[in-house]
Amino acid sequence: MAFIDQVQDLTSLSASDTDELSQFLKDGVIDVTNRWLLVRPQDISVFSRESAETTSNGSLDINGAQIISVIRENGTNNQWRNCRQIFPAEQYDVTDTESLSYASKYNPAFMIGDNGQISVFPTPDATTDAFKTYYVNNVPVDKSGAALIHSHSDIGYFADDKVYLVVMYAGIRLLHATLATKSAPVVPVFLDIPTLNITATDPTSISLTSVTYTGLSSDEDTGSVSDVTHTTVDISGATQPAYNSNAVVGLADGTLTVEMIDTALSVTDLTINAVPPDTPSAPSFSISTITEGTVAAGTVASVTVGTGTTMGTGTTVGTSTAVGTVTLTGPSIHDNTVPSYADQSIPTSRVAFDAYWTVADFGDSDPGSTVVTAVPPDVPTLGTSLPTYEVSSTSVGSGTIDDEIAKMLSYIETDEDVELANAKASEITLRLKRALEKFNSDVAEYRTENEGELARYAGEINAYTADVNAQVQDYTQKLQRYQAELNTVYQAWAKTESDNLQLFQIEIQNELNNFNEANAVYQAALKEEAQNLQVAAGRVQQQAQIEIQEVLKQADIELTEASKQADIELQEVLKQGDIDAADAQKEADLNLQASIQNTANALKADIESNAKTLEKDIQEYANTLGKYGAEIQEYQAEVGAEVQEWQANTNKDLQVWQQTNAMALQEHSARMKDALNLFNEENVEYQAEVQEKIQQAQINNQENLQNMQKALQIAIRDADKSQEHQVQEKIQDMQAIIADNQSKITQYQSEAQHYATQVNEDVQKYTVQVQAFSADAQAVIGQHGAELQGTQAEYQWLQDQYSRLKAEYDQAFMIAAPKQQQVEA
């Protein structure tokens, strides 16, 4: 199945941009390769790619890929030798035949030079000395070699069982790209909002006649009413509640059972205490040059012939002859670098929690202690006395009521003027009536004032209660937001610290893997060197035997040449005299042969002694290398044990640190909630006590008012009503004025009603327009809300798909990662 079909089936999305999908697939090949090799470097061969045979240095470009190995032909076609890697600083040494680093066709080397170019030594050519490279493929292609695109269904130089991870990666990137293109629907804009236009005409204003009263000419005695004692409301005995007794509920107040650890988790850098063994020094083989041996010339003595006549003189037979020069050479020693474990430092320094959490970065900081700033209202001050009814001795206008009654009696008894007496009586009656009305008005005003004061006080109490509740609720909300932000920051901080520690552990594991890999290579080199030394020892023995044979062969040649020379010399001697030729020749031969044999035997003994010494040196160095290999393995075991111990201790400290902070946060949250519940309980009791005091004061004041009214009614009932006529006249005058004013008011009300009708019509029209506009706006808003919900649902679905697929993709690499050994506590 083509990759585009696999990705679309996996994500339920349509990949319209095929070029983008092709790029996602290529990125996926690189990402899977890198991440897989990070956790399983031993699988590097499944991602390898072989270059073509290259016949010149600096001409192979593998685009910066990771090199697995480089091999070179040894002069015979397809006989490949592995190349060791060298540093650029060694490129001359590998060409110097006198250097221990010399690279031959059988032990070639390579280096990575400028811009990743590969150079091999000895220098390759176009015959049978080519080289080629195995490297991790970093140019995604299919198995036919074509650049990877969406329509392909396989991947070249890539494990088939990991192709599904590339499809998952492309699906994740496609979901992410789709999420980025999503946007909220356009918010509707309402421009044509209807306006209210009032067309009605205001009614004509009117002028009313004032109603005045100049008072009666006589006094009225209506008795008196005692003041009513009022009751004040005293709430000073009620205890105002305070949140947590105005104490701080915080993370650092020293009152938590489990104190929060606000300092950074102390993580020490991993330090390896294991000491790597000392590298054995290069051996010094005891090799001496065996000098040539000299064979002394033989001598034939003079011979006496016949009667004692001496014939000839002592003659030297043969010449001094050099026999053999032997040189034995020791084997070369490898130059591999001894592996060592590099101590790792944590990549990111630890950050304390209080340093990580910057208060200015958040909307709410620690709200601290809860202090209610609402001010309780002052206790109301009621009227000090009730209004009094006008008594007979009070002087008003022309005199007191008593004076006016005396005048009325004078009109009756002295002047016998009934009409004036009736007028005076009416005036007195009207005065009494108005006094009563004023008293009732004052009583009503007193009641209104005190009831208003009490109502105002009750309102202030309610406002104070509401203010307290609002402040408590506001503090509770701040406290909840602060707690939520604190938990969010803590989780982010803990996640950051945990990620850094995990990254640190991964780097430690990688360094350990690199150390183990380098150590395996070094152990193989040591083993190979030991084998080479054994071979070299055998070669030394063979070389010694060859040299011995050469010496003996040379000695035989020298002996033959000496015998010939002796014969010549002997013939010369025979010419000089008559001697026993056979004895002379035999003596010369024996002397020369003995000399040559002695020299050959001495050379043979020197060669054998030198060979044994060299063989002993080689064996001792091989034993040293074996001991060094065992020390390297012991060093590797110590490094692994120290790394595991550090990981176990670090994980244990992290777990204790996380559990302690989690317990402290839970206790802090519970204590804040407990303090708020206690405050609410005390506040309910306080409000109930205040309401009880207010109600009791109202009951007492109402009882006092009722007593005053009873006394007032008795005073009115006992008053003299003889002045009713005068009062009635005043009332009639006032009624006429009032009737005229009422007529004007009625006309004004009619005009006002007409004006109100027109206004209502305009308002109704406007209301209809507003309702239509509101209906249209609601429809548009509803449509926008539906579109927004659809977009949100689609975005949420894409986000869920992305998270699920990303987690499954990451899980594959976590499963593949090597399991860390558990260290018993």
C-alpha cells in the first residue's frame, strides 16, 4: 500500500499537499534512524549503505553521514582489509615506513578531512587498490534507489519492521500541519443598531396658586403629650469573625506538618572513581647483531728429505675468510588507544523552586493573610424626643389659645355678639385642627426619620455583610487561583527537573555504551596483538634456523675454497723438495676444516641464544598484555557498578523530594479550606446576633410610639371644639384654591397623558425595531457559536489524534531502549 494511503488511513485526514507529505516521510526516515540508534546502537547495520568503489582520496561525498567502516583492497581484487581511523594529525605518520603508525596495504587507515571528505592510506588507485565505505544512510530512497515520495511503499537501506514508525511520524506531522491551519470563524459585526426618536410635543407648563395659612387669632389649649423614649441598637457585643485569626496560611510559615522543600533537588555530577589500569609500555626486545667469524689460514711446515736436507720453508696455506653476518628483528607493536570513561556533568544546572517561579509571571501572587477591610456601620442615633402637641399656653400669632378662648367668652358674655363668638370659635377649632395635623405630621416625620435611620442601618449592615462576603469570596478565588498556579508551576518545575535528570541519565548510558564499544574494539586489538606475537615468535625461530643454515652453507663454501688454495700452495712446496705429499695435504686440510667448524659452531650458538632471548621477551610481553586485558575488564565492571549506584541514589532522592512536596501542598490546601469553613461558620453566628439586636430595637420603638399615640388621642378628645366654625371657613377658602389648582392640574395631566401616549407609541416602534435587531443578532450569534463549536470539536479531535499518535510513536523507542538494572537498596 502506498505511503499516502497508509497515512490517510492512520489519521483519517486527506493529504492534499503530496509534496509536503513526501517531505514528512523523508524527515521520518531520518528521525526514526537517529532515535533508534540512540537507544539501540547495536542495530546500526540495518541502516547501513555501501558506497561505490572509490580510487582517489577526497572524491567520495556521503553528505556527512555516520561512518560504520571503511575497507580497502590489499593489491588483489576483492581482497578487502578493514581500515583503522586516524586523526588528521597522523596523516604523515601512516606514510612513513619508519613509523610505528605506518599503514600498509594489509593494515590500512583512513581519516575524515575537510567537509567530511574521506582519505585512505596507502593512497588508492584505479587498479586493485580501491576503497569503499559503509555508512548510515541519510538520503531517504525507496528500494529501487529513487528519492522517497508519497506514492512509494517501501524504503531502501532501512529495516522493514520499522517502516510503520516512518508512517506514524508522517501522520503526526500531517496532524500538526492541519492543526496549524485551523482558525476560529469570523466574529459577526453589527453596525445598523436602531435609534430611539421621540416626536411627541411636551405639555404646556402651569402656574398654581399658593395655599397659605396665617394662623388663628386665639390660642387653643389641647393638652400635652409626654416624650416617647426610643431604644438604640447596640451591636458592640457581637464578635466580628476574622479569617484564620488574621494569620498567614502559607507554604513557608513554619506551621505545616510536612514542610515544603522549596530548594532545588541536589543532584551531584556522576564521577567515576574507578582507576583505569596503566597502559603497558612498548616492549624492548633484546636483539644483538652476531658478528662475522674469521677462519685462520692453515700452515704446512718445512720437510727434511733424504740425508737431512731441508726442502722449502714453512708456508701459509689459504687466507683468512669471513663467515656469515646474522641479524634477528623483533615484531612491531600496535598503537591502539586505550579506552577510558569520561565523567559526565548534568547538562542543565538545578534551579530552586522559588527561583523557577517568578511571581511577576502570574496574575495572582501569594494572597497572604486574609484581612477583612470592610468597615462595620456606626450605630444609628435616633431622635432624642418625640414631637409635642401645641399646648394652651403656647403663643402663636395674636396670642395663646387661652387668650383666644377668653376673647370668645367675652364676645358671648360681655358683648353678646354671637357672630363674633362663632367666628372666634371657628378660628380656635381650625387652630386646634392645624395643631393636630402638624403634630401628626411631626409624628409621621419622626417615625419616618427613625424608621429610615433603622432601615438605613439595616441596609448598611446588609451592605457590610455583603462586602465581607465579597472580600472573603474574592480572597477565596485568589487563593484558589494561587493554588492552581502554584500546582501548575510546581508540575512544570518538577517535569523540567525530571526531564533534565532523564537526559543526564541517557547521556551517561550513551557514554557507557561508547566506552563498552571502544573497550570491545580494544580487547579485540589486544587479542589480535597476542596472536601476532605468537606468530612473530615462530617467525624468529624460523629466521634463526635459516640464518644457521646460511652460516653452515657459507662455511662449506669457504672450506672448499680453502682446500683448493691449499692444493695450490702444496704443489708449490712439492716443487721445492721431495716431501710426503699425502701427509702434508692431510695436515693442511684437517687444520683448515677444524678452524671453519669451530667458527660455524660459535655462530650457531650465538644465533640460538639470541633467538631464545627474543622468544622469552615476546612471551613476557604477551603475558603483560593478557594481564592488562583482565584489568581493563575489571575497570569496565567497576565503571558500570558506579553508574548504576549513582542512578539508584538519584532516583531515590528524586522520589523522596517529590513525595514530600506533594504532601506539603495537600496539607496547605486542606488548612486553607478548613480556615475558610470556620470563618463562614462564625460569620453566620455574627449576622444572626446583629439581626436579633435590630429586631429587638424595632419592637421597643414601636411599643413607645403606640403609647404616645394613645396619649395624643386622649388629648384631642378632651380639647374644646368650639372653634370649628372658624376652621371650616379657612378650610373652604383653601378648598376653593385647591379646586382651582386641581383644574389646572387635570388639564396638565391630560396634556401629559397625550404626550405619554405619543412617547409610548415611539417607544413601541423602537422596541419592535430592537426586538427584530436582537432576533437577527441572536441568529447570527447562534450560527457563529455553532461554527465555533464545530471548529473546537474538530480541533480537539485533531489534538487528541496528535497526542495519541505521538505517545504511541515515542513508546516504540522507549520499549526498544535497554532496560536499566535495578540496584537493591
